Amino acid sequence: MRRSVLFLTAALLTASTAAHARDTRVEQSLAELLASPQAREVGLDGSVRFYLAGQPVTVQQRLGEDVTNKKTNAANKSDADACRWVALSALLALQEGARSRGANAVVDIVSYYKRNEFKSSTNYECYAGAILAGVALKGTYAKVR
């Protein structure tokens, strides 16, 4: 009986801790990220351009939509640093998807964390916790002028 009570107590404490896990919303500039030295270091070379929803762009051809959902280790990093690194990972995935479809851009990009759209013509959103940070982006591969 005592083991059952201990097990139940431990299970309730674990569930309570998980329910109160930190998930802080962080909003950052996509232009600043793309202009950063880290963007070039990870392989974002400018061959694929990125346009957030609401940014002006002339689309010649749309080549399908995609969603990327990336996570990174946030332990011992500031929320801003963790969010930058995970956003770079998401953009790399979109860059590879664009290349494989013959696109030179990803347009109409929105943040899509937990399937909730956040639209901004300047910023993307990230959610940072004590252990993980995550960025989900949804966009359309395109050929642009």
C-alpha cells in the first residue's frame, strides 16, 4: 500500500511539474537573423530568399507549401540565443526544401508554433523553455523575380 501511495505521489508531482513548464514567447527580427554572421556560418548563402507574410514580392510560380518544426537545446543559453539558433535550423530546412523543388525563395512565411499562425512582416516567433526552444515556420516555395 505504501508503495502505491509513493508511486501516485511521484506521478502527481511529475505531472504538476510538466504542466507548469516554461514556454516563453520570444519575437525576433528575421532580417537581423539573416544578416548575422551565424546565418552564413550555418550555410544560409542567399541563394534562397525568405519573405515573411506581408512583405512585398513578385511571385512568378508557386511550388508548394511546407512546414518545418525545429527544436534546440536551450540549457545554459539565453532565450534570444536559443531562438536564433533554432530559427537558423528552421530556415536551413526551408532552404533545402526550396532547392529540391527548384525554387529561389520561400514566401508568405508565418510562424506556426503548435499550429497557431503568427503573421508579421518583420518578425518570427519562438518559444523558449528551460531545456528546449522551438520554432515552427510555414511557407510557400516559389520562383520570384
